[in-house]
Amino acid sequence: MSAGAVLFLVFGFLLLCNVPIAIGLAASSLVALLVMDVPFAMFPMVMYAGIAKFTLLAIPFFIIAGIIMEKAGISKRLIRLAETVVGHLPAGLAIVAVITSCFFAAISGSGPATVAALGTILIPAMVKAGYNVGMASALLANAGAIGIIIPPSIAFVVYGVVAEVSIGELFIAGIVPGLLIGTALIIASLIATKLKRFGDGKRASTREIWIALKDAFWGLMTPVIILGGIYGGIFTPTEAAAVACFYGLFVGLFIYKEIRLQEFRAIMVDSAVGSAVVMLIVSCASLYAWIITTDGIAEACGNALLAFSNNQIVILLLINVLLLIAGCFIDAISAFYILVPILLPVVVAVGYDPLLFGVVMTVNMAIGQITPPVGVNLYVACNIAKIDLKTISKSIGPFLIASIIALLLITYIPQISLWLPTVMGFR
């Protein structure tokens, strides 16, 4: 049996056995190395090489920044601002959930972090206002997935490293697609609630809006500083992540005064655990990807796809289906390392832009965060709402359909992603 067959079969078996992704990647790679008769010394060397990259420093920094921003009280101020502006509209709290998710996505870079930060406030508030608990939880899980599309995005950092594409350009290309998905979720919310008004429907006064805006100002400045610094040439995406940490700490300690020095140790411990999990997956996935490339598996899979069809529309449809299925079983980081070496040469061969493919693949992985059995956002939302996976899954349909429609628009209308980089002179 070939090394490629062994690699995929062992990994698939371990996934079915509910073995953690990182362990499954490492174990299947180890068995494949035995079949390939490659010295075991390659095992630690390739794993280390996979994480020994300056660009990947952005991951722990963005994780730290996201935790600090949550502790600083930025999320509740963003929610309050959105509620004063649009809370009186039909399905107002649902719209607030989507809008604040887009804002917080520009701070955290993570889907589960966005759901955790906003869901603890918004899900109980929506249920109290009369929303179905399953619908409220499903919406927050879907909206939280925007966290890996709107920059700064940990997913874009990983894709940029694997595909050797500019992370700065990926960040700017993800803004409009993220907003498009947010718009699609708002429309789905209005349809799902049948334009029903929940709560008192009272419109906030101009003075109340101004007070909420002033209170949320420092939070709103976070993406301005991060993205403005990157595109102004002041610092790199990795340096921007470090700047975000210090800015969040400054706001939390001296402006909002919701972070105490005694909490700093707990923040660093949580950040270290989160970073360790991600970097372990990266190192194990790097080894898996190295075998795929070295043994010619990527080239063989790519040739098979191109042999099936060389029509760009058909190829992109097949790839989207493949990525949506993959997103049901593996996380975004693992998917990038496993599938980019296989799929990127194929999309380039049919004339598709690697930058655009990065956005398309990330949107697919965002949808994967809300599809069982590995939909991490669903589990976070379920834990907050104290409901089971079956309850939230019954309400996921309208939002999933809206996200897939947005995905198809992003896939087949390149200017949705490429317009902003072009306007800003990056293309």
C-alpha cells in the first residue's frame, strides 16, 4: 500500500475514533514515514520547521489581544452602541448580534473567541426579549464565524504562510466578504423572525447614541490602529498583533479600568494554553503536509481533479463542496496545511487568483465552524445557552443557507474580494 493511502486511511480512522486532530495528524504521519522508509529524524525536524517562522508569531499575539479585549469590557460597549443605533428595528437584537460580531471580528481574529465574548451577553438578552433560544444561539455561532474572515484573522495568517501569499493583502481582501456574510445573516434573521419586533422597540435618542459612541470609542479604534498601521506601512501584521496587545492592555487598565493587574497572570495562562493548542496543530499539520508534497500525493490529487475537468466554474464548485465537507471534520488550520498543497496548484492551473482562493477557502472554513460534528462555534454557543447540539442544529438552516449563498457570490464574483485591494493600490 502506498504512503498516501496509508496517510489518509490512518488519519480517517483516527478521526472516526474521535482522536484529537493534532494527535491524528502526527500519528498518521508517523505511520506514513515508516512506509516511505524515511529516517525518524525527519519527524521532529519538519515539525519544528513548520512553526519556526516569524510570521506565525502573529498567532499567539492575536490570541492574547483577543482575550485582553474581552476582559477590557470592549465587547459589552460595542453591543451597547449597536443596540442604541439599530436595537429598535424589527429583529433588532439579531441585527445587533451580527454588527457587533463584525466589529469584534476586527479585534479577536477567532471565531470561537467572538462567540464567547459576545454570546455571554447577547444570547441571554435575546432569549429574555422573546427570541427562541435555538435561533439566538445559532445566529451567534454563525455570526462568530465572521471572526476568521474580517481582519485581523488567524486563518489568513496561516493561509498566507502555507500558500506564500501576502498576509496584508489577505487582510484587506477579507473585509468586503466578511461584511457580505454579515449582511446575508441579517437578511436571514429578518426572514426567520418574520420581521417581528422583540422587546419594547423604543428608539434611542441622539444623546443616548452619542454617549454610547463615546463609551465605545476606544474599542472602535482597535481595528483602525491595527489595519491603519499595517496599510500605512508603520508595522507588519505580526508587529500589529503585538501592538494590539499593548493597546488593549492600556485601554483595559487605564481607560475602562476593567482589568486589574492581578488578572494579568490568568490572561497570560489562557493565552499560553490557546497558543499551545494552535501551534501543536500547526507543527503536526506541517509534517502531514510535508509528506503530501514529498510523496507526490498533492500532484497526483491535483492531476486527478484537472483530469475530471479543466473548466474553472466546475473545478471551483467541486473544491467548494470538498472544503465544506472537510470543514465538518477538521479545523481551519489543519485544512490549510492538508489541502492547500493539493488545491492551490489546481486553482492556479485554471487561472484563479491565489489571493482570492485564500478568501474562498477561509469562508469555507468559517462555515465549517458551524457544521457538526466539529463545529466549534456551535459547542461554544451551546455551552453558553445551556442547550444541546440537537436544539441548536434545528435552527442553523437559514443561516447556513445564507452563508453558502454568500460563499458562491464570493467565489464567482472576484471583485467582491479584489475590489478593495485594487482601490488601495495593492494590485
